[in-house]
Amino acid sequence: MSRLRLRHCSTTPMSRLRRRRRLSSSTSRPTPSWSPRAAFAAATERVRDGTLGPQDAHHLFDELFQQATPVPERPLNGFLAALTRATPSEACRDGPALALSLFNRVCREEAGMRVAPPTIFTYGVLMNCCCHTRRPELGLAFFGRLLRTGLKADKTVANTVLKCLCCAKRTDDAVKVLLHRMTELGCVPDAFSYAIVLKSLCDDNRSQQALDLLRMMAKEEGVCSPDVVTYNTVIHGFFKEGKIGKACNLFHEMTKQGFVPNVVTYNSVINALCKARAMDNAELFLRQMVDNGVQPNKVTYTSMIHGYSTLGRWKEATKLFREMTSSGLIPDIVTWNSFIDSLCKHGRSKEAAEIFDSMAAKGHRPNIVTYGILLHGYAREGCFADMMSLFNSMEGDGTRTESGCIHLFNSNICTLQKGEAR
């Protein structure tokens, strides 16, 4: 009996321990499964913060390839796209190159079935990002790998190839792809495809070749028709090369073909005419623009105001400046300074001060250049009291703490004194 009791006593604690273990294992929380989405989200955030280095990125992929959970396409695309857009940092000097290296690992056999195979969308995202970061050679490397995989390129990828070639200054190759290779890839070029190549030709000062390509679009069957964007591209190209006559002829040709000029078209024409000091013609185009129901924008008014100011026609400039502000358009600091400078040069510092006060009242902070222009205008007209008042107002917005402020004031005092001496 004692043995039985002893045996019973000795086995009871063990059975209780086993029951406790079973109870503990059944009620404890399971270990959370590893989430590739969360891992990519954290890594992508570190890329944006500039704290993810190449070793960290490759270590992440080492872990990915050891997991049973497959990596979905979207988080992978987002992470690689963030790398291609990343600015150089201490942690990672070359994000696009790292993205290509990691992408190559995904495409190799080591990834197996643990990573979703890259799709045409993946390649398109990466190629486009390479263009934006001015790394077209990497974009073309991605395209080369795409072709080796057997994936069929779509129009978006083909257009991105054109952008990469043009960004790499390989415009002639882009023309060949546009006219021949795109159809071989099963893609029909659209107006956007042509606009990419036309802009590259115009950027290379080859606007006449761009015009030939544009007219080919309009004449040949099976080729997409030009649109306002393609016309605008070539018109702007001629203006940039100083060929105003050809640009204006193309403008009129465009309207005869039934295309309605938009604000970009008119701004190109008006800006070029203003730079050529042909303000009367620029005014005609401005009025035509309004009559055709195209609303002038900040760029339009800035060109006109700067053109009139350059010629000293401050009355016209003042009229346009007030017209601009009354329509709710606020000039940028360059336009503002240019206009105030024109008034001061023509002995109109009082009117320049009114413009200055009206803009400051609307919450637009002048910079030290603005103050320098107005101080110089006062000095030339011998307005010492106005100079002191303006100089004191500089303390209110913190401009007096900027480097060179005292020197600026003293130099204008010297200008005032020289004027009084004369």
C-alpha cells in the first residue's frame, strides 16, 4: 500500500507538469508568420529616408529566398522603383544600380518560386524610373533583359524605350525604333511616341528634321495623325533656334489644318516675339489668344511684362501687371523684380513702391534683390527719407540679417551722395 501511495505520489507531479505543458502550448499565441509585404514596406521607407545600404538590401533578399511565403509582385515593384528614384546618400551611392543588381537576383534561379516572376509592368516601372533619374543606360539594360525573358513588350514599354534612347542622346536610334522596331515588337506608335522623338530632335537643334517627321505623320497612311502637342513641340523648337519665320508659318499651317492652338502654343509664340522685342506682334497674338477663348496664364503675362519692361515701355507693362493681378494671377519674384526695376530705371520709384506695397500686402515676401532695386531707385532720385524707411522695414521681415545687406545700403548711400554732388 505504501509503495502504491509512493508511486501515486511520485507520478502525480509529472502528470500535472505534462498537463500544464499541454495547456500552455494550446493557449499560448502562435508565432506570427513572416510577412514579405511588411518587410518590403519597411525597406522602402528606409530607401526614402536614405538609410538603406546595399548590404541591407541584399540581406533582405537573402531572407526572402529562405522563406516559404512567396513575395508578391506589387511590394517588390514598389521597392525597386523607390531604389531607382533614390537620390545618392551616405548609405547608398547608386540606387538605380542596386535596383538592377537585386532585380538580376530575382530573375536568377536562386529565387525559385519564392518570388513572383517579373511582369511587363515591373519592367515598365523600372525603365521609367531610370529615365526620371537620368540613368537611361540602366533603363535600356532592363529592356534587354525583358527581351531575353520572352515577354512581349507593350506600347508603354516601347515608349519608355524611346525616352531612354532620347535621354541617352541616341536620337537617331530612337527614330529607327519609332519607324521600324516598334511595329516589329507588335506595337503601333501613337502621337505620344512621335512627340518623344520630335522633342529630342528639337532639343538637338534639328527642328527641320522634326518638321519632316511631323509632315510624314500628316501625309502617310497607317501613321497616326499629328495633334496639338506635336505641333507645339516643333513650333517651340524653331523658336528656340531663332527661326521665328518658320515657327510662325508652322503656327498658321497648324490652324489651317483645323488644330486649335492652346495656351502652350500661344505662350511659345508670345515668349519668342517678346525676346525678339517685337512687342506689337506679341500684343496681337495676346489679343487673338483672348478672342479665341484661351485664357492667358502666369507665363503669358510674365513674357509680356518682361518684354515691355526691357524696352522701357512701363505704361504697357503696368497695365498688364494690374490686369494680371486683378485676374487672380500672382507674379513670381523674378517678374516682380523685373517690373519694379523697369519703373525705377525710368524715374518711377514712387510707382514701384506702390507695386511693392501691394504685393507685400498680399503676403508675398520680397527678397534682398527686390530691396536692392528699390533702394537704388530711391538713391538715384535723391529720396533719402524713403531709403531709410525701406531699410527699417527690412528688419521686420528678417531681410536685414542676410549677408551683404549693410553693404547694399551703404552702396546706395554712395549713389545718393554722388547724385547730390552733381
